[in-house]
Amino acid sequence: MAKRRYWEEYSVGEEITTGAITIGEAHIFQFAGLSTDFHPLHVNEEYAKGTQFGKRIAHGPMIFGMSVGLITSSGIWGDAAIALLGFDNIRIPAPVFIGDTIHVKVKFKEKRESRKPDRGIMTSECECRNQRDEVVMAFDQIQLFHRQGVSNA
């Protein structure tokens, strides 16, 4: 785990880019099994050929989960994050296909104090992008962080 980076040490406007992962057929079928979402657009190539996409696409919720995982595994929060408070403004402007490689660009968008003086809240703007740098999903992530040198006692 990365060294703790307190709420005060994150700057609004700061950006990071996560590592990347290539979406495979196994991801699609594992997610379908876990979620019980076997919609033919995801699991039936012949059906998908007749759609506007022309081939199978990844589940949107799967890409969302993988995006959050890429952010977390990047280590940018270290052990500074206390809790995930929520997500806002989830958008899916483009599909993800088998063979696409995705990564996430995270921009620290807004910071505010919480009700407890030893904690702060930060909203990050997250854009999942494919290998052509096209945004395939975007969302805001809201988290609670430790504050430096502030006691709640």
C-alpha cells in the first residue's frame, strides 16, 4: 500500500492516469455469470451482428466496476481514504468491445471539509478511456479522507 497522503495533500486540478487492462471474452462471461445478465448483446455474437454495434459489447456495469478497480489498484489513495461515499453523473458515451484496452484518467475536482474536523471529502472526475483515448464511461467518485494533524477528540 502506498504511503498515506492526507486530504490536504491532494490538489484540485491534479490528474493521474491508471494502468490499463484489455477486455477479454472471459471478462464478459464471468460478469454475465456473476450478475446473471446474459443479454444476447453481450453473449451472442450472431445476435450482436444485427445490432447497431455489429458485434458483442461489454456490460456497462462491468466497465464501471473495472474502472473503480483500476483506480484503486493504482495506489493513488494509499491508505488515506476512509470510505467511499458514492458516485454521481455516471455516463456511457461509447461501447467497449472485446479486445479494447481501457484505462482511467482521474482528476481531483472538488474538496470540502466534512462535519468531523479530522476528515475531508473529495470528488474526483473519472474518465474511462479506450486505446484510442475515447471516453467510454465517465463518473464522479466521492470519498472521505483522513486529514493531517487534526484530531477528532
